[in-house]
Amino acid sequence: MFKVRYSYLPQQFADPSEILEELRRFVPTGDFTLGKPVGEFERRFAELIGTKHAIGVGSGTDALKLGLRAVDVGYGDEVITAANTFIATVGAIAETGARPVFVDCDDTFCMNVDQIEAAITSRTKAIMPVHFTGYMTDMEKLMPIAERHGIPVVEDACQAILADIGGKRAGTWGIAGGFSLHPLKNLNVWADGGIIVTNDDAVATKLRLLRNHGLINRDEIELLGYNSRLDSVQAIVGNWLIPSTHDITKKRIANAARYDAGLGQIPQIRIPPRPRGKQVVFHLYIVFAEDRDALFKHCVDHGVEVKIHYPIPLYQQRGLAHFGYKAGDFPVTDRHTTEIISFPCDQHLEPEQIDYAIDVVRNFYRGKN
Ligand SMILES: *Cc1c(COP(=O)(O)O)cnc(C)c1O
């Protein structure tokens, strides 16, 4: 048993009685497919993010894929994205038939937007920035570049619910933004689920068609789509949790500040930049550590369940070898894989657990100064 465990799901859903009561009422209605709870969740999610539309889909991966399809990304196109993302971003791009074109990240774990222009070609059909770990990509710099080249931006906001720059939220900068409701995400349900936000009426209409086989009514197909609907049952869980989203976010930010204050005093730990005016929502709490592998083992041995997000850069994965990238192509991403370490940062952690984790790190380096 870890003293500081990574997964908080047993605590989060320790008392499911309200959800189960809601399900008891719902099940006899038989309204399972795009039912009333889905519409309600979509309205509340759009209100939460501050967009005109939100469209519930089968997963965060599908949210990204449908977002790309909505701006006509398809076979032979290129989509620029971050080299250090989770596989789902690349999977979504590849599922459209397009090729992912990677750009290296910076120490905020997001795409280095200064390198985007060099990656644009005549085949570039979209840019998919990833607001990785809950940091925002520098959208103030990215959007003018995209606009100058006439390239639509679809945001991967799967880890960045309620992150913002100057109050403008993740998912609202591009033409559309995809979110995940996966159990490990900040706003989570009991299985897979995703949602896409947009302010564009035509894109919203297309997304609604794309998620439901392209059916405009029972008998007519407007375009070739997918079976990718948010389940009514999961929407019920989402409707129960969504009022807590602001509190979850605040707690994660407070936890990160507590870690920063403690770990920041340890010379062998480097805290990533904390830019003013940007709200980082700490889906992951990551710092850079000297002698990382030994620290990792020390933490695990002392009951702190740390993780590495991720130990092998995506572009060097065997399953992606056909994209033709090679070791050394993305030096910052590569450096991160040897320096990063993630600590639990969720809303169910006690301050004492964070202090304990900090002590464990301090003890590891003690005597090494
Ligand atoms: C979780 C995640 C996704 C995909 O979400 P799923 O709901 O698991 O399909 C996409 N991109 C990033 C960065 C993620 O973290």
C-alpha cells in the first residue's frame, strides 16, 4: 500500500448513492442512445467552458478525430502536433488518414510554437496543439501563425479542462477543442467518453452528424460518419460531477503550489516555469529531477507512487516507426524523458501526504549537496 497513491478513483466514487439513484430512475426510460442526460451534459459543459456548443462523443480520441474531420482533414494531409503528447493525439490524426508532423516542446511540456512555421508544408491541413499536463500552449502566438497560413486549429484539451490564458479557456482558441472524460482525467466518468466544444454553428452541425453515422434523420445520410456517441449512462455520471469541476481545479492548483514551495527548495529539483496570466490545471504535476531514476525508485520504495509521463518519446515508439522519425529529432522531448517525474496531485490528497512526498524527496538528496 502506498502512503501517497496515484489513483484517487476509489475515493472519488466512494459514495455513488446519488448516481445510482439517478440511474434507477433513468434505466426504465430506455433513453440510452443520445438520451436526455446527454443533452443536459452538453449544455452544462458548454456553459462551463464558455462556448456556444458542446457535442458528446465516445472518447477524447474521437473528440479529436471528429474535430479534424469537421475541418476536412483526410487521407494524405498533414497535421502538426506536439512530439511529447499521449498516443491518443497521434492515433486520432492517423485515423483520419493524415500524417502527424511533430514539433518539439518547451519546458512547459507544450509545443514550442516558434518551431511551427518550419513544419508547415503545402499539405498541412490542421494544427493540433496539446495543452499537455494542464499547461496551455502559447495560443497568443500560435493563432496568428495559423491565421496567416489559413490553417485551422483543433485543440487537444484532454488534459486541460479550465486551463486558460488571461481568462480565455483551453478549447476556445481554435475552431474546436476536444476533451476526454476518461476515468483518469480531471472531469471523469465511469468508462470512456469525450466532448468537443466549438462556437461555430456549421462545425457543430457537422460534428453532430459525424458522431452518429452522418444521419440527419432516421433514413437519410448526409455524410460518412462514425458510431461515436457519449453514452446516456456516462452523461448521468458527468452531470453529477460537473458542478465540482471548479473545486477540483482549485484543489489541484493549491496542491501544486504546496509541492512547488517544498520541492523548490531542493537544489536538485527544477520546477517548470509558472507563467503569469496562465492558469495551469495540473492534470499532471511534473518536475525535473537530477538522478531521476534513482529518485523514482527511492520514492516508490518509500510509499510515494510516482510516475513518468512518458519514459519513451512517442516518435521513437516501435508502432510509430513508419512515420520516419529517429532518435535525436526532438532534443527537448528527449531530455525530458530522462528528467521528468510526476507526483500525485489530485483533489483527494491530504496536505500531509504532499508534505510526506516532499520529505521523501528531500531525504533522497540529503548528503548529496
Ligand atoms: C486522454 C488523452 C486523450 C484521449 O482521451 P481518451 O478519452 O482516452 O480517448 C487525448 N490526448 C491527450 C493529451 C490525453 O491525455
